[in-house]
Amino acid sequence: MKTIDSNRKNSLAAGVLYLLTFVSIPTLALYGSIHQPNYILGSGPDTKVIIGGILEIIVALTGIGTAVALYPVLKKQNEGVALGLVGSRILEAGTIFAGVAFLLTVVTLRQTAAGAEALVASNTLVIMYDRMFLIGQSFMPAINDVLLGFLLYQSRLVPRGLSLIGIIGGPVLIIGDIFVLFGLIGQHDPSTGLFAVPVALFEFSLGIYLTVKGFKSTPIVDENSDEIIQFGRD
């Protein structure tokens, strides 16, 4: 058997990056003012919205980082699914960047005193951000966690109970997204956040586990070479 010395570095990097994806939690409060219909007609600093945008950019980059850090390990279990995880994370990041661009455009309209003529455009951009958020920061994370949960469950690199939270939490969040799309619940209703709890619990718990403990010691078969590789702590 061959011991991979870099697996602890990969798990630590992935764990820290997963924890960093939670830095955007304050954006709900930071973006409160920009959701006001007459935002661009008001005055005052736009610092909160800009900080929110920066936090979301951090989330986009760290999201890609989690998949890249895990890929060298997860590809030994199933390279196609592991590559799909990287691709879905990149797609998620792309939607986040687009959403941030929408809001920063609204800020620019306000700073340049675009006036009442730009109200429709600014409100449309905010609506587009909300819909982009639903896709990029709700639907895509659900897909990501199903893929990751499956890979971790099969490989047993983390406790299977933890993996199951991701496998179950993803569909729960997707159901919530469907309810929002059909107008059964509001996107910003307090009850809507309940659908995201399992996914948030999975990612936060996974971040802590990988940071503190790393991967469990478990054999994984390399499908390309049929070589059994021992992962985990020595």
C-alpha cells in the first residue's frame, strides 16, 4: 500500500476554504438598503453594498478552491463525478460574479445620480440579482453537496452520517428553490431559510471536520490503475 503524504494538506485546505464560504452570511443585512425601490434616488454611502459584493467574491473563489483541493483525493473514487464537482463549483462562482456585477451597476447608477429615469433599470437589476442568487447560491450548492456527499459516502473519507447530510440536504434545498420559483413562498421569507439549514450544516460541519481531523484512513481503488491507495492519517 502507498501512503499519500499530501492528503492532510488537501483536507486542511478544503476545510479552511469551506469555513471561509460562510463569510457572506452578513450580506442579507448589508443588501437591505439596495432592495428599497427608490435606492438610487437616496443619498449616503454605498459601503455596505460594496462590502457585501467583496464578501460574495470571496465566497466564489473559495468555493472553487474547495473543489480543487478535494479533486486529487476524490478522483480516486470516481474521476467523472469529482470533475463534475469542480465544474459545478466554477459555474456557481460564475453566477455569483454576475450577481455582484448587477448590484455594483446599481451602485454606479446611484453614484452618478442617474435619477428617476433609471429606477426601472435599477430595480430590474436587483430582481435579476435575486434570481441569480436563487440559481447560483441556492440551487448550485444543492447540486454540489449531492455530488460531494455521494463521493464522500462511497469513499468513507469522512463519517457516513456526515456524508448523508449532504446527500439529503441537497434535495431539500432544491425543493425550497422550486417553491420559490412557483411563488409558494417568498425568497426572503424567514421560512425559506429553513430549507437551506441541512446544506449549511453539512458544509460547516465538513469544514470543521476536515480542518481538525482530516480524512479517515480508508482504502480507495484508483479506477485507472486498479491500485489501492491508502488515504487518511498515519
